[in-house]
Amino acid sequence: MTSSPAATGSRLASRLGFSDRVFVGPAARKLAREVEAGLDLVEEGLAVDLRVADSIADAPSRYLYEAGGKRVRPVLSLLTAQLGAGNVPAVIDIAKALEMTHLGSLYHDDVMDGADRRRGVPAAQTVWGNNIAILTGDILFSRASQLMSRHGDRAIRLQADTFERLVLGQMHETVGPQEGDDPVEFYIQVLADKTGSLIAASTQAGAIFSGAPAEYEEPLRNYGEKVGVAFQLLDDVIDLSAKPEDTGKVPGTDLRAGVPTMPSLLLSVETDPESVALAAEIDAGVLRIAEGEDPAILDDALARLRDHAVTRKTLDLARSWTQGAIDELAVLPKGPVRDALTRFAESLADRSS
């Protein structure tokens, strides 16, 4: 049965966490159909491009792709491409490459964070071991570069610059702030590099490779980076109260592994006795977990952190980055693309409520 226009809009809205109302009206429904058509091409292409002739590499390379995902980055590329020529072959290739880059980074992140699960399935390193998981991520980065190389120097440079920022973000997170660094500003920069850079590349690439007006490119890059920062700040909030069956991750995964999040950073600079005691309890629990104790020892402390004022401050900060992203869209023509990008940013704040 052929989907109706309304069903197409609802399906895409549901996938991204939009309200169905984002695709109300003929122009919005046409946009949704175009993006869905492009996403079908991306999905079909990924299913082919992630297959590896080497039997050892094939199953690991397809593992996280086949586990699912919203494909946020390809969808954003496809949305901004509608400001130009739409779903042209270059846009499809670039969208695939950026999704492969994202997937490759997940393999590496899960090894470094010691994560047990990803997208509702066991993390790759728990299935094949750390070495294979790392090498699989490298294969995906290579495949992404091959796709980018089809489209000239600008595509290659976009991929290289984005990949460098991803690595630097991870490196800075691993090493931590140095003497003289403000921990909160340092953390925001890590988020901009680790998460924002790839979303920025996605929103900018759709405009570049569809031939949209050049004056849209930098605002769309800024929009994507700010959305990425907001997205990760909201994840810090959601993670404290997340249900594993919904997120595929144990609540507080990063904090239990000793990885700072914005609520914990804000807590560390609070001076009232209750906050100081809670910060000390979390720090001590992280050390005990590192020595082999059950991560559940932090359940109560993380529940109290969830209800602390610093978590509300994190939410407010995320919403300010969301508004900053929306402000970048002022240069775009009024219409369904601008509306969809606005609603996408707004939906980030909605998902935390």
C-alpha cells in the first residue's frame, strides 16, 4: 500500500522525534516525501557500502548499522539539500559518508568509555573484543573517505577537518582540562568538537553539494554545531533518568566510568555542604567502580544528582544553545526547510521534559 502524504510526514517526524505538526500543509508534506525518498537511497546505499568482502570484517562492519538508529545526520543533510537541487547523487554520497563516520566513532567511543550496550544491543567490543572494535571503526572511516573522494577537494577537506575535530574532541575529553582552563568552557568545546562538528558538517554539506546559495553554508554550519552542543547537554540530563530499555544504555554510564558531564561539572563548583558531600560521594564511587566494585553503588547518588539544581541549570544551558541554533536560520528563506530545522532544534528541548 502506498503511504499517504500525511503518513510520510508522520513517519519522518516520528523517526526524528518531531511533532507531527511540523509537516502540516502541502509544502511541508512535499518536503517530507523528498527527505524520505533521499533517506531510502541512503539506507540502500549503506546496506551495500558497509558490506566488506573480507569475512572477518564483514559482520562487525555492519553490526551497529543494522542495530538501527535515527540517521539524524543524513536527514539533516537531506533537509538542507532541499534549499538547492535536492537529492542529487553527491548529496546521497556525502550523507552516507557522514553517517559512516558517525558509526565509526561509536565503535571507538564504546571502547574508550567501556560501554556495555549501544542501540539496545551489546557494544561491539563485548562481542569481538577491543581490537576488532577499534579496527572496525577504522574500516568505516576509510569507507567514508572513499565516498568523499568521489566529489573533489572540498568534500575531502570537509571530511578531513571534521575527522580531526572528532579526534581532538575525544583526546581533550580523555586528557581533561589543563591548568588555567575553565572546566565548563573546556567541556563545551569538547562537545562542539565531538558531537557538534559532525552535525555541522551534515547541515553544511547538504547546502554545499546541492548547489544551494553560498550564503547559507556558514549559518547552517553554525546551526549544526550549536544543535550538537545542545543535543549532548540534553543527553547529560536524560542520561541521569534514562531507562535502559529506551536508550540502550545504563543510566549514568559516563559518570560511572569517570567521564565528566555538565551536571557533575556544575556540581563540583557548588559550595554548599550538601553539594560538596554529593560531589565527594560520586568521586569516591567512581574510584571504587574503577577498582572493580558494582557500578550500582552510585545508583542513589546519581538519583540525587538528577534532582539537584545543577541538572536544571544544565537544561537551561542546553535550551540557550538551542535558541542560538535557531537564530542562525534567519538568513534562510521562510518556508518548510527553515520550519523543519527550527522544529528539529525545538524537539531537542521537548525530549527532556
